[in-house]
Amino acid sequence: RPDSLFDGGWVMDVGKVERETKQKVMKYGGLGYIDMKTALYGIPSSGTLNLVLPYELPVTEPVKTDSPASKYFNAVVLCEVNEKRGDKECNMLADLTFEVGGVTVPRDAVSRIHGAASYLKKDICIHVMIPDDAVLSLKNGNEFGLAVDVTVTGSEVSRENGACSISHVIWEHT
């Protein structure tokens, strides 16, 4: 994929190693290779990735857009792709900024999850705290969720060095 594709949006793609492996085995009919690790990839020029995590449990009272998010959501976890990359790859803690429920999340409120999800001895998931003043997003009058915006701010992040990736988004309801 051309680099220009990443300007102005995050891109659903596979990593460099995945692509190279797939190309090698296709010469031999694929050899049953189906392990394609897709993820959303972003670099600084990709802009902000806007996600809305839906609330999926029954609600007994009307929900408003200014309702505190912490009343409905307990946790947000983001994981990067589990592939072997270099030393200059994106660091989710240092190279990404997060806005949750309309509020910027301080860097010290984002932490690496150790031991639960790792690949080649590298922990690949982070916990993003939900700020106390974060609020819900309402859509279609009765459906609501938690807005999570992710921006690549690390100036050294590039596709060549290892773009930032998000392969899994996990959230917990209260």
C-alpha cells in the first residue's frame, strides 16, 4: 500500500512481516496460510481515529449525553498488533494520545498491562482510564456509547519504523 493512503485516515492493513509471509507462501498455493493479523494502522498524518464503544446492557432510566461515562463504563483496553517489529516501532504509551468521553486522558492515566497479553515477551495491551468528567455519546435517540479518540502524536512514528496499530479494543460495562 502506498504511504499516501495513510494521510488523512487510519488504515485497516496487515503488518510488513504478515504481507511478506503471505507473498512467499502464495508462490506455493498458500500452503494453508490463514494467520493474517489485521489491525488499524496510523501515523501522525493519519489524523484522529474516532471510535464509539457501544453500551450493550439493558438500561432502566433515560440516558442523556451529559451522563457520566463512569456510571456505565468501567475500563477501556487497547491492544496493538502481535507481530515482530523493530526497536523504533510505535510505543503506545509515548506516541499516542487519547480522548475519552470528550476529555483528554493524562499520560499517567494510561498504563501497560503486564503478563496478560504478550507476544515474543512484549506486552501489547494498554489500559486507558476513563476520566471522571468523561460523558457519554448519544446516537439515534436511544443508543449510546463512549467516544474514544486516538491520535498519533509521536513525531518519529512512520510506516518504515513501525506505525501505531490497534488490533483489539476491549471495554467493560459497570
